[in-house]
Amino acid sequence: MRIDLITIFPEFFVGPFDCGPTRIAREKGVLEIGIVNPRDFTTDLHRTVDDYPFGGGAGMVMKPEPIFLAVESIRKPESRVILLSPQGERFDQQMAHRFCSLS
């Protein structure tokens, strides 16, 4: 199984994937993990991946272009893309088992 994670904090995930069951699965060749930084797909000097909301208001929103380009750089025809969102269904163990049975 291969999991590609898109994150603006790739260094955060290096340690956790080298511990416990994840490390063992990687060593056995059962699991491959790729980490992609959307900042690598920006075109400005500061590698900006967020912007102010167009409607105004507080906070920042992610720019779609770097995310789309990051997904396209790793996506294969047989890939499934899972986008986590605060408005979406909770990703729990039951959902993980459903995804495992799809492959």
C-alpha cells in the first residue's frame, strides 16, 4: 500500500512514521509513505500557499493551485484521493477499514 500525504509541514511527519507499527510495515515493504509539500508547486518567491478570503473576514484559506498541482504530481489512474475537511464525514477506524476493502 502506498500513502502520499500533502502537507505544508513535512518535517512534522518524519518522526511519527519511523515509529511503531508504521515503521515495521515500512521495513517489511508493506507500506510506502510519500510526503509532498505544496510549497514546491508555487511560483512566487515566498512559496505562498495561503491567501486572504475573497469575501473578507478573518483567517486564511489555502490556494487551490498548489494543492491541485501536488495531487496531480503523485496521482496515478488507480489512485483514490481522500480530502479531509471540517465539513466532511469523520475519518475513523471504521472508514479506514472501508477504504482498505476497496483496493
